[in-house]
Amino acid sequence: MKKYLLALVLIGFIGCSSSLKNLSESKKEVQQYYDSGEHGLELANIIDDAINKFDGIKLSGKPAAVFDVDETTLSNYKYIKSISFGYYKEGWYKWVLKEDADAILQTKKLYDHLVERGVTIFFLTGRNYKEYEATLKNLKAEGYTEFDTLICKQEDELKLDASMYKPEKRKEIEAKGYNIVINVGDQLSDLEGGYSKLKIKLPNYLYEIK
């Protein structure tokens, strides 16, 4: 899984020239955005709009919803902040195994609404098969207890980009007779490739996954 920190460089254009902010200042801006509650407010507005749009859809067949995990249903912000907005593979793996990521309450509101409406929930993550049990326990501990399947990358899928891997998994879900009416993720690569109707993009200013 490749991650590129959006917090590293912010580029502003003035006329035909550009100016770069100091890395430490960019990190401070990102931290302020999250810690001040602005991120939560942005999420709340997006989720409320998503619920309104979903309620306007006439459900038929076997309606399903697909949720990403990291920075969509579970927040890793406290870990990422603790390592100064960096990333290293071994540290990330240890963090996942701690099962200590927090539910994103705004997403949980949407999840609860969909469950009440009888929509079947699927979790589709780029986390790998070694992280399956920890992810499953973390989701359940944070209140995501009603769902069909948690889908993680298998060994032969580890090198696939999200933009290739996730559409294929959604295709497999629909091949089982489900109609994916809503797809929720924090990355554009969570939403690309079809097999979803209503696409909900959540804000993530910590990293980007291709």
C-alpha cells in the first residue's frame, strides 16, 4: 500500500510563480484542521447530504452498501499524529494489530441509517489478510456489528492498486445478486471503476492512496 502524505507540501500560486510552505507549518495547519473540529463539521455536512440523497433512491432487489475502513469508518488520526504525520510499514502494522482505531461517528450515523433501512453492508479495505482479525475486532468494538463481509486483500492481491482491486471486489459483490446503491470512501480510488451508484467521497488530508 503506497501512501503519499498530502500534509507534506501545500502549493499556492501567485500569478505565474509558486511558493512552498515549510513542512512544519503544513503539519500545523493539518493538525489544527482536525483538532479544531473543522474536519468533523465537514464530514457531518457530507454525511447528512448523503443520507438525503440515499433516501431519495427507490430500493429494489438486494440493496447493498460498500464502506472503506481507514479514514472512512475507522480513524487512524491519533496514531498518525503521534508519529508527526509520517508513515512506515512496520509501525502501521503494529498499530492495526492494537485494534485501537476510533469509529468515525459521522460515518457511523450513515451506517446505522442504512442498517435500519435493511441495506446489506460490506467493508472493503486495502488492509491485507494478516490484518483481517484485528480489523474485524476493531470494527465490532466500535459498533459496526451488522454486516455481511469484511473484504481484505489476499496474498495474490497485495500488489494491486486500489483503483484496480476495489472495482473487482464490487463486481464480485454484485455478481452475488446484490445491488450496490451506495459506496463510501475517503480516496478517489475507493470510488472509481463502476459497480456503485451513489458515491460518497469523505475528506482525508493525511494521505492519498492510488
